[in-house]
Amino acid sequence: MIKIRVPATTANLGPGFDCLGLALKLYLNLEIEEIEEGLVIEYQGEGAEKFSVKRDTLIGKSAELVLKKIGQDKFKKGLRIKAFNQIPITRGLGSSASAIIGGIVGAAKLFNINLTNQEMLELALSLEGHMDNIVPALIGGLTLAYKTGQEGIKWTRIKTPLDLRIVLAIPEFTLNTKEMRKVLPQKVALPEAIFNLSRSALLVNALQNSDWEVLAEAMEDRLHQPYRTPFIPGIEDMFSQIKKTGLAGAALSGSGPSVVSLTKKGREEAISKIMKDAFLNAGITCRILVLEADLEGTKTVYSM
Ligand code: HSE
């Protein structure tokens, strides 16, 4: 039997639309073992009542992709997968990416199929993933993912300060990434592109040098947030209040509806309160989580 732990992720980090993503210490845990035949998936935790059928399919489908890659249509033996999920579903925290990566890594490890990280990421992307959360879910930490014409997906890790705290406000309602992509324009104006280019470089530099004071500006975005925030009551007010404090930078997590703030250890309580109150003032109840970055990515433990 093997145990696999896949982190949640916050993608589109600030100005890093479709390319920057950060792994979080919040996990999808899987226990996978061989059985005589069939694919049995048991699911507990976040989303178990509502979404288990879809999640099951995603984990199972991803495991089957690995077999197709080596020319088998079906498992010779069966698989039992027990999932214990801590990651809120359809809230912009990479729950689909973690299910996909979990299925792929699980099948590869259990059946001793040697796949490189790049091969696993390409498989994951072929299913439905976005590279800004697929990559950190596998690799861990803050990653910049990009594609090249010939070599496909590539990535690099960006150093983050140890005292970085990630505050998440997770509303009760859900938003679907596919729908949230449809609201985006296909073309952007040059000033908007320049705005995001400058903020992305600023963000990477700020995190590498613990330059906390510029985070409020470094986390701003003009490529996707202007089109998505109208679906999230209270968020503009939240952004402006956080910016006024100068203590944190805030952005949509993935395609929303969760909001992510990056701040320095010690400032997380003040930021949590602002986030919670801003949603409450707009009639939205939310959960607040204060997390650290996961630096390990997907981890596998073998046990008897
Ligand atoms: N980058 C994706 C998007 C979300 O904004 O549509 C990643 O899950």
C-alpha cells in the first residue's frame, strides 16, 4: 500500500495569471492499494457529500492515464483508493489539480512505472489542469510554469521567505473555473500587459528579498481580476482595506471565489479580521485559514 499527500495550491498568484502558483500546507491524502479487480474509491472530508462522484472520477481517470501511457488499457489488477480530503472544492484552491496529480503519482508509484516530473505534468495537463496549479501541486513551493514550443511544460521554483503567512478567506459559495474563463477577454491592451509584467517582477523580487512593504502593490492584477471580481461581493472593498494597511498583498485565489493574502508572520490576525469583516459586510460568510507554504510538493510513503 502507498500513501500519497498532495498539497492544495493558490494559482494565478497576484499578477501571475496562468503561470505563478503556490503550494499550501493543506492536503488531499490518498491511500492506494492493489485489489483483485476493479477501481474502488472511498472518499471522506471536504466535498464528500456533494462532489464525491466527480472527485472519484478525476482521481480514477488520472490513474488510468498512466496505464494508457505505457500501452495498457486497463489495470491488470484492481485498485482501492481511499481519499481523505482537506481541500475545499471549487473555491479556487486547486482541488482538481490535487486529485489529478494524486491519481497520476499514485498509479505510477504503485505499479512501478517510471515517469519523470515532466511526463506526469504533461499527463495531468492533458486531462483538464491548469499549469499554475498542477505544477506547484507536484513540485511544491512557489513555481513559475511556462511552455516552450518543442519541450512542452517547464517550470522554475521561486524562493519564499520562511515567515511568509498565507491568509485565505474561503466563502461559502462556489465558482466554476470553466465558467470563470468564459468571462475573460481574448485580447488585452498594452498598458494592462505592462502593468502585470511590472507587478510580476516586483512580486518575485519582493518574495526573494522579504521586501514585505511592496507586497500590496506587487499582488495587483489587471489581466483577469477585473472581469471576475464582479462575481464576488465585498472583494473590492476587501482589497482596498488591505492595501490601506500596507501589511499585505491580496488577490483572487485561482479563479475565485477565495481570496488570498500574503503577509509576514505576526500580521495574519489583523489581515484575517479585515477579510472576514469585508465578506460579512457584503452578506457573505466565509472560513479563514492561515497557512504556510508547502515546500515538499507531492509526497509518497510506502507502507505494508
Ligand atoms: N489559471 C486558471 C484560471 C485557474 O484563472 O482560469 C487555475 O486553476
